[in-house]
Amino acid sequence: MKLIIMGAPGAGKGTQAEILSEKLGIPTISTGNILRAAVRDGTPVGRKAKALIEAGSLVSDDVIIGILNERLGHEDCANGYILDGVPRTLAQADMLHAEGVEVDAVIDIDVSDEAIEKRMTGRRTCSGCSATYHVAFNPPATEGVCDHCGGRLTIRKDDLPETVRHRLEVYHAETEPLLDYYEREGKLLRVNGEQSLEATTASILAALEELEI
Ligand code: AP5
Ligand code: MG
């Protein structure tokens, strides 16, 4: 199964992608996580992307296309994958199409801008494996420590309130138009992301079941 998870910054894409990845036995490909690892490791891509990510602006389509081409060639993608945070522009969607990548469904996790601004202040991200937590809504067993790998939990630099507002503007201008693109293809599944984590997962699974993939 090949899925795209879409939604505004902080809608819960990463959180739901991790859960679905485990349930469906397919990997998640998060361009955000790949870029943050590149920044941490100081690679050429990381050096190009660092300032853009920290400002909440999009990294160029060329860089994203390069990352995706490389990652989709790995063996673990043979039975499918979940794309988290990509495509994010019409050019990226066109590129996937041109490369013959046909996804089964596009899940849009719908959350209002107001709810997102509240959520982002409580997010914590594992510095080791990129797992996502929330201090109130999805806390780790031990404060500041990742349940999966024992890594240190950190606050992302782009989670400052003014940066989150800019990311929301970029989302509405550049990424939201893709919802129409996938709706026209009959692939869009809209899910209410303002429910609890568990209820949101249940809504996604119910929507996928209806597709009978
Ligand atoms: P990326 O890492 O993709 O960030 P994003 O899209 O801004 O989304 P987030 O990761 O911030 O949020 P999320 O939807 O994954 O929510 P989460 O599950 O964490 O991209 C970062 C940057 O990289 C971009 O700004 C850009 O510069 C660059 N980039 C990446 N991909 C690119 C591309 N394709 N093209 C160009 N540039 C690209 O949840 C948020 C919080 O809410 C967490 O604390 C979570 O625990 C909590 N939460 C989740 N669900 C619920 C719920 N139901 N109830 C309560 N709390 C919840
Ligand atoms: Mg994410």
C-alpha cells in the first residue's frame, strides 16, 4: 500500500504515520525527518536546508526530489510506504506522477490553525529516532526520554509561535491546493484531526477499509 499523509504543520502527520507504519508493516518516509538528520550531520543537503527549515520556509523542490528518489529506491519500500510531509507543492506532486509513483490514497488530517498553534508549544521530538510526543496529549513514560530508543527529547527550532504562524501561511499558499489535485483524482480521504490520537487513527483505518485496497 502506498499512502500520502497530508495536513498542516502540527496536524499530526508524523504521529499518525508512525502508528500506521507499525500497523501496516510499511516504512514511513518523512522528508522533514530526513532533512533534520541532514542538518544534524552537517551534510551538503543539510547545510542548504538549515536556514530555510528554521525559518519555516520550504526547501527547494530539487532538493526534495533528490531525497525522495534516493529513499524510494531502498529495499524496504518494495511493499509500499507512507509519505509524510511530501509532496508539498504541485511541482513535487507532478514529479511523483512523472516517475510513475501511483499512490492508493491521500489522507488529509484536518485541524484548524487555532488548534495547531496550541499543540505546537507542547511538542517534543526524539533527537535519536525522531519519534514525536506531546507533554500533555502524548507524554513519554519518563519525562524528557524517548520510549522507543531512550534518546533525549528536544523542542524543534521551528516550533516558535511566530515560525509556526509562517509555516501555516506557507501551508495554505503552497500545499493546500494539492488537496484539490488529489480530490480530482478520487484519492482524497478527509479525516477530522481534532479528535484524540486514538480516535484519529481509528478514523483513518476506517476510511482506508472503505477503499478495500
Ligand atoms: P515537517 O517535519 O514535515 O514539518 P510540518 O509539515 O511542519 O509538520 P510537523 O512535523 O511540524 O507536524 P506533524 O503534522 O507531523 O504533527 P505531529 O505528529 O508532530 O517539515 C519541516 C520543514 O522541513 C518544513 O518547514 C520545510 O522547511 C522542510 N520540508 C519538509 N518536507 C518538505 C517538502 N516536501 N518540501 C519542501 N520543504 C520541506 O504532531 C504535532 C504535535 O501535536 C505533537 O506534539 C503531537 O504529539 C501532537 N498531536 C498529534 N496528534 C494529536 C491529537 N489528535 N490530539 C492532540 N495532540 C496531538
Ligand atoms: Mg512531522
